[in-house]
Amino acid sequence: MKNEHILVVDDEPQILRALRMSLSAHGYEVSTASDGEEALDVMAQKMPDIVILDLTMPRLDGLGLCRRIREWSQVPILVLSVRGSEKDKVLALDLGADDYLTKPFGIEELLARIRAALRRSTSFGKQEEAVFESGDLQIDLARRTVRLRGEEVRLTPTEYEVLRYLVTNSDKVITHRTLLQAVWGPQFGDEAQYLRVFIGQLRKKIEPDPTHPRRIVTEPGVGYRFRA
């Protein structure tokens, strides 16, 4: 079985060296680039399984690179940046990034985020007819049914659409705007109160403890993540 190929894009040589050593030690094949233009050249030669990129870089920055990659590829993108404001996170995620980790970071958390992104890309690169399972929760995406511990969970059509979008993007941060437009339509984007209501209803129906959710978790100021 081949090792997953990770492309790390950062203009700090010490970060590139540290990540190459750490990720290689954990069995990954690692390529590096110092800016977005160089990253596109690397991707043209060998397509990575995941891209880890910084936002602040010369020539083509991280946001521009996200935009360029999403014009032709759905490869998972993990942003690793010192810029940790909600505005930066939302902008990167809306441009196509799958996840966001703020520097300084722990290598174990980074590895967990990488595993989650790779798991999602392999699981949902398949057709949506698959049955999604997470512990005792089972969602039949073809039949639009939800079961918890074998018992059917009755959802409204909107509750189901919110849940379906989250699970088919599991382990990925979904911004409020993205989720609103996916479920309610392109004219929506600022009605975060809609989401709070429906997320609250879903948690009551599928979470063991709705006050301490383990499946649908909040990314403060940004959106939600379905943790598989």
C-alpha cells in the first residue's frame, strides 16, 4: 500500500524542515514548496493526497492558492497559519479549505487533522448511495433514513438536509454561510440564527448529551463540524 503524499507549502524554511521530518517519521511521503506558484508546479508533477498551506506567502499566497486549486481539484486542503482570526478562518474555508489549524500547533493534533481529512476524502470520494455510520448512528443517504441504536429517528426535511450536508463533509469545518446556502439556497448567508435552531433540534435527536455534543460540534464564530 502506498504512503499518502503530503504537500507542505510555507515560506518559513524551518517549518518546512520540521514538518518534513515529523510527517516522514510517521510514514508519509512529503513534498515542500515555499509559495503558491511553486506548489502548483509540484502538483503538476505529482498530485498530493492532501495540501497543508500557510496563508502569508510571497508571489501567490495561501488564499490565492486555495482558489486556484479549487478550480480543478477537490484534494483536501489544511490551512496552517499564524493568522487565527475568525475572519481569516471563514475566508479560507469559504475559498475551499477543509480545515484550519493555528500556529503554534501540536504535531499530534496536526496528525489527527490529516487523518480526518484523508479519511473523509476516501470515504466520500465514493457515490452518495453509501450508508454512513458513526458509532450507533446510521444514515442511509439513498433512502434518506436515520437510525440511532437501531431505532428510526424522525427528522423534518430541513433537519435531514442539514445533517446530510454535515455528514457528507464529516470532519470538515463548514462555515455558516456554506451550510446556509447548501440547505436554504444562494440568497442566504447571514441568517446564522436559522442554523442555531436546527442544530439544536438535531442535537436533541442524535446526541447522547445535547448540552455537550460529541457529533455536531461548534467551531466558534466560524460554523460547525460533524465529528465522525
